[in-house]
Amino acid sequence: MKTLERSSHAFLTEDESQVTETGVTFDVSSTDNIDRDNWQAVLDDKLISWGSDRDQFEDPDLAPSDEVLAKAARLADMLSRNGFKPPRKVFTDGDGGVVYEWRSLHCRVEVHVWDDCSIEAIVFAGGKVVDRTPIAVDN
């Protein structure tokens, strides 16, 4: 099994594309063309829109920088190419970062592109953080 990131509590896998947390499995795999279109919508409707119109933010100084948006786009490309479903939500964090979020009944996964362009996967179960794992994306 080829693992994107792994820890004792949770991991994201490229081949099975699952996020697993003790006792909870959350499928984020995709082989569907509709999902590719939805990934493209993430790029077009969110990232490109945010980069081209900073006035849509209440405080444009807190909008993601071009560097953060480029990193978030590379992350989206990597996840899409590796068969991950598009996130249910894509939003800015209010501090210049971008967050991709997936949810299941018992688990929430956020992949956060921080304002310094570092990337971290955060797994929540029962409202508590059960794992935080850095993710590397090629430039």
C-alpha cells in the first residue's frame, strides 16, 4: 500500500484513498469523471475566483496570497490525480489559508494550506483532533 502520509491514528492512502481513524474508515476515493469535473470547479469557482477578486473578502488583507492559492491548486491536482474525491467544502480560514474538508458520520478531515504554504492534514473524531500530519506537495 502506497501511503501519502501515515501516523499511529490516521492515514491517507493513494491506492485505497481512505482516511482511517481508530474504528472509523472514511472513503475519499474516486474513479468518477463527475469528480474530476468537481475538482475543476474547486479550481475555477474557488481558487481562481479568490485570486482574481480579492474584494469579495470582508478584509482583503486576510485573503489567501497568490503563493497559498498556487500551493492549494497543486494540492488539488495531486489529490485529483491520485483518485481522491473532491472535498465537500473549500473555504478560507480567515488568516490567509485555504482548507479542504471531507466529512463522514464519525470523522472529519481537513487538509489545511496554511498562510506560510505548509500543508497539514487534521483528522477529527467526536469533535476532537485525533491526528495532525504534515503533507508535502512538490513545487
